[in-house]
Amino acid sequence: MKKIIIASCLFFFGYHLSAQNSTVENEIKNLEQMEVQAVLHKDTTTLKKLWDKDYIVNNPENKIVLAKLNSIDRPVLQKQRTDFSRVVEKVLVNGDIAISMGKEIVTSMEESTKSEKTIERRYTNIWMKKEGLWKLVARHANKICQ
């Protein structure tokens, strides 16, 4: 009888934790798409809500940059993006940290040639729950070679 009670408790708590993680995964996926639209439309108000004040990026140009909110429009939004899509392939949730991984396709207007250039890349985003809100704290993105 004791084994049945223990097994039932483990099943219940395991199911409950799984359901919580599923809810957080969906929330992170929604935040990912919100960030894509904010970058595409140069919506600095939304980006300031999504990004942590110490948001750090290892970008596709092989540079590690601190995306300071007071200079948000310079480094991140300089390029004229004509299309941007993100496919979230996996979200791993561990307490107040969520790691999102997948691929992105970005089309930008090249200033020098006035032509569009499309780049596929892999990304990893790290989200952290701070004061009840999920904030993007770190990111790595790299181009996929042809």
C-alpha cells in the first residue's frame, strides 16, 4: 500500500511539473515571436520590455556586444530588415531560466548594393524570470554556411 501511495504522489507531482513547463514553453515561444516582430518593425518600446538591462549578445558578426537600452536603436536596429522569421525548435525550462533554440531566416537590404540578402542562422536565447517577468538576458546567433 505504501508503494502505491508513493508511486501515485510521484506521478501527480511529475504530471504537475510537466504541465507547468508546457505553459512556460508556450509563453517563451510567444515572447520569441514578439521579439522578432519588434526587431523587424524597430519597436524599441517592446524591445525595452523584453530585454534585460544587461542583455548580452554573441552576434553573427562574431562580436560580443552589450545591447544597452539607451542606445538600442544603434547596434541592433541599424540594418533595414525586410523579413525576419524564427522557428523555435526546443525550449528547456529550469526554474526561472528558459533556453530557447532554433533557426532564423533574416532578409536585409544591403546599403552598398541596394539589394536584399537572406541569411539563415542558428540561435540560442536565454530567458530569465526577473520580478515576475521573463527577460531576454543572453543570446548567441551564428550564420549557417552555404
